[in-house]
Amino acid sequence: MSDITYDLILTRPAARSEEFAAALPAEIATRVRIHIAPVLAIKQIGTVPDLTAYRAVIFSSASAVGLMTPPSAMPAFCVGRRTTQAATEAGFAARFSGETADEVVATLQRAKPDGPLIHLHGQHTRGDIVKRLSSAGIETISAPIYAQDEVALPAEIVTLLKSSPASLVPLFSPRSATLFVEQIGQPPKTLHLVALSSAVAEAIPRHWGVPVHVADAPDAAAICAKISQVIAG
């Protein structure tokens, strides 16, 4: 008898979905069929800024890190462990500064680093990091350096969602959750959603009537823990 119990559909940008799938613990990987079906694609926009004009950078997503080459061990204040790791591997003197935008703002308000700082982020961003730091007297510049373009779910994935006896979709951002909702329409009752945070969960319409499980912390490890709970029943 097969141990497969769920179709696990990953909607993050392709590289991030593949990374997440490769890191799944065995107790999940052996119980799911993995389908990679991004609803977002990352694309560089505009001119990459000259970082030598700034004292430090702020990264709220690992997606921005890969587009930059740091000047000699430049300090980077990072949201999340994964972003911190990516910035370290890219050559920044990366500092984990919190799991959320609120935590990073609070960390920097306490530390009061010399400016100017530059926040490198996508076109769609949340948390008002630049505005809040600037209001606190820490000169901070906003620099959107990538777009998060919508990608249509393949027809076979939509069909799978409608027909699967049990499907599970982790959602990592309010934007990806919104795009998933718009593309799916009326969901099947066999669908389970796992949201990175309450902000992500809020993007799911209440009338959908499907289980939405919110991770206990806004990181991939907590998402995996919640997936394990769903699979275990």
C-alpha cells in the first residue's frame, strides 16, 4: 500500500520551490507527491543601485540578494534566517535582525545604525520599513529591484486540485495567496492550505470554507512542521 497521502503543490517562484522541495524532511517527502507550479516569477527591474553610497543594506527577501554584488563585506540587516543565509553566502556581512518587518524595524530602531541605509526589495512589499525607519531618524532609501510577475497555473494543476482526494498548498506571501485564490476560483473541499503568517491567511476568502493552517513562526521550518501536522491528521 502506498504511503502517499497528499498532492503537495508549491507555488513559490521556481528556484525557491525547488529549494523548499529538496529540503523537505523525510516524514513529509515520503508522504506527498510534489508538484512545482509557481504563481510568481522574479524578474530584475531598473538599474541595480551603487551600494558604495550606503552604509548598509536591508534585505526583506532572499530574492533581492541574488541580484546584488556587495562591496567588501558590506553589512546587511536581514528579515528571516533564509535571507540571512543567502546574504552571507553572497558575501555580505549579514545579520539576522528578526523574522518579520516589525522585528527588523524594532531592531534597527534600538541599534540606531549610521545611515544612509538602502532597502532592496520587490515591487510589492509590506511593512513600511523605509517609512518607519526614516520617521525614527534613520536615513533609509527604498530601492525596488525586482518584479514579482504573475504566472498562470498550468491547466493540469488546476485539474489536479479539483480531482485530488487530498491536496496541500503552502503559501508564503499575501500576494502569492491572492494570485492562487484568483486562479483557482471555487476550491475543492479536499484542499488544505498552510499559511506562513496570519497576514497570508487573511488573503484567503472565508467563503472558501477550506482549512487554513497558520504556521507557528514565519519560516520554512514552521511551514514544514504544520504540513507534518496536517499529514498526520
